[in-house]
Amino acid sequence: MLVVHVHISVKPECVAAFEEATAANVRESLKEPGIARFDLARQMDAPTRYVLVEAYRNAEAPAKHKETRHYA
């Protein structure tokens, strides 16, 4: 298993759009056979900072994920 943490800072005026787009990405990503978990966390003391926690079942899964439509 490979776990990736993606730290993201979002402009305050873009938070709603980011959350909407990311929720769709999470839903679709969880359908991929190579993904075990795909979570979004928002930092409580800095509401424009997020972390995506991506857990892949094997070393090839991240590359396959990057080929998907929802990743783009």
C-alpha cells in the first residue's frame, strides 16, 4: 500500500468551488480498483487549507489514477 498526502491551500473565494470539485473527484476516485481510501480533510484552524489522503493498493495505481477523467 502507498499513502500520499496532498497539502492544498485554497483562495478564500474559491473554497466552495474547490470543495464541490473535490467531492466529485473523491466519489469517482473511490470507484477505482487501485484506490483503497481517498479522503479530504479541512484544517480546523485554517479553513482554506486541506489535505487529500490517498491510499493506493499498489505502486501502479497512482499513475492509473492520473489517467482518469475526474483527475483532470
